[in-house]
Amino acid sequence: MKKKKDIAEEPAMKELKEMFQDKDNTRLNKYLEGKGADKMKDKITRAREIIKIGDLTLYSVKALSEKLQVSKDTVKNYLKAGKLQGKKLAGKWYISEQAVKEYFK
């Protein structure tokens, strides 16, 4: 089975980073006018759902619900009930991989 790459190292994310560093945004605008806009939007959305910082992996409610094959409401209810530990950042809940492991112990 192929290991998931760190999203920040995927070619599309590197390309996006380079585009945003382009001072006059010509590369970004040209790309977004073409067929690549939807593909890039999907990559950006996916990057926001799973965050990796060193050894720390954070999952959004959506990402965790997809990974565990349960509804987003189930994950939210577990957070509210304290069964699953998470933190809210910029209006979005994130659950660490460690918190998921703790839940299943």
C-alpha cells in the first residue's frame, strides 16, 4: 500500500506555494483561469483537513469522520461529550492523532 505523502510536499502544493510567492500573481491568475482551478481548490481543501506539524498530526472533523467512516455529527457529539479530545482553532475543531489513539485504548 502506498504511504500518504505529507500534503505540503505534494507537487501541487509546492506549485501553489511558488505561485503565491510570485509578486505580480501572473502565474497564479493564469493557472486559476485554466482547468486547474478545481484541482487546486481540492488540494487546498485537503491540506486544511489534515495538518502535519513535525510528528503532530491534526484531523478536522470532516477528515476524521471520513477516516473512521462515521458521520461528522458523530465526531462532533464525541467532542461535546468529552469522549474525544480536540481543540478549536479559527472556528474549526481539530483532533490529534494521539487523542484518537487514546479514545481507542
